[in-house]
Amino acid sequence: MRYRKVLVGCFAVLMAGSLFGGTARAAELKIAIMQAEAGEARKFQPMLDYLAKKGVSASFVTAPDYSAAADMFAKGTVDAMFSGSGVAGTMIIKGLAGPLVRPVTTAGTSTYSAVVIAPKGSPKFTGDATYFNGKKVIFSSLASAGEFYFHSLGPSKPAKILKAASHGAAIDALSRGQADVAIVKNHVWEKEKGKYGMLEKVGGDTGENPDNTLIVWKKLDAGTAKKVADILLGVKDDTAPDAMAVKDALKITGFIPTTDKDFTHTLDLLKRAGVAQDFAFKY
């Protein structure tokens, strides 16, 4: 009888260790973030706190650039990353990660598109790459509303290509005469255009790209991915202080499910821009 109790006790300890070990493994989520985006880490901290309270512990892993982040996904060093559609789509094409959820802003948007901005009175942009011939063009690197869109249009002969640190910086540089035309995110232009009466939208992309999607490692445990998705999807209707802190910090109303289908336009754009599995995140 005593021998039987010892066996039952050992079995219980082994089962508990297995269960808790599995839980601990599933609860560890490493989220990649660019080294230059320290402000982003602070912005997302309330979300990490919210996940922790719901049973998923997460931390940031810094990457020096997107190529390094891709390598981290390939090696399983990171499990997730909030990313613009250009980089997210590239990770999808590389087979390293897939979309999980994306935020909806307080303005009600979850997608964006590229717009072409030029001085008032400039010819309208018709979607032909030759529009940029002989012009100084400015845009953000690796952006679906910037460098990727430019390359997706086909060959052109610009006088010069300039890289801006942000969409806002591209608009400002254009206003100061440093460029002849800018390709930027439509929401940024709509927000900033009141400051730039000398500029106007002359055209742009007709398709939409998912904004700031949480992409997750392709080999991430399905149960963990579902748990994270369920937690974040629950933020919208959660009025608890920690949920409100997430929404306030990110300026969102909540998250919505996101799949490869939502990237249909983006993936087509990227492929036309020459992105393939061996793309090294630079032109």
C-alpha cells in the first residue's frame, strides 16, 4: 500500500512538472524591436503588462536592423514583431512569419496606402514610373508607402533618390525644396497637410496595406499564438484600467484578426518590387 502511494506521488510530481514546464514554455514570448525604436518599447510596455496579467509573459529583443530580425525569426530567437506592411509582407514571402492581429486606431483605420506629394501645380501622377524621371524623389526605406511602392512601379530614371527617416520628414524635406516629389503614407499626409499649403497630393496607390501588424514566428506553438490573439482581441471590450492603458498608449480602440488574405495587395506590390525569399532588406 505504501509502495503504491509512493508511485502515485511520483506520477503526480512528474505530471505537474510536465504541465508547468509546458505552460512556462508557452508563456515566453520574445518580441523583436529595432534598436532605434526605444520609444516604441515604452509605448508597447502597457501591452506587455496586459499580456502578463493574462498569463503570457513577454519581453523585447532588440535587433539592429530588419535583416537581423529576419535572421532571428529564422533561428527562432524571437517569436513576434509589430511591423509595417512592407517588412511584414517580406517576412511572409520569406516563409519566416505570418500575421496574427493588427490594431485599429482611434480614427478607425487599420490599413494605409501610398500617396505621391508634389508642389502645387505639378502634373498629376498617373501610376507610370516615368513620372519620376529627372526628379529628386524622397521616401522612407522599406515602406509599402515609400521605397517598396516606388520600386513596384517599374524602372525609372530619377535625378536622385533620397531616404527620409519618416514619412513626416519626407514631406518636410519636400516643402523645403530638397526634393521634387515625395511618396508617403496617406494618413501622415492627411494629418500634416494643413502645415504645407504649397504642396498637394498628385496621385497614389489604389490598394490598402495592413498597418502595424503583429507577425509571429511560423513555428510558434499554435496554442500560444491563439492565446496571444485571444488576449489582444479582448482589449477592445475590456474597460479595466490595464486594458485602457494599452489603448491610451497605442492610441487604438483594439485589435482585429489579420491573415495572409489581408496582405493580398501588399504581397503583390512587394513581388512587383522584386522581393523574393532571398531579399536582403536593401536595394
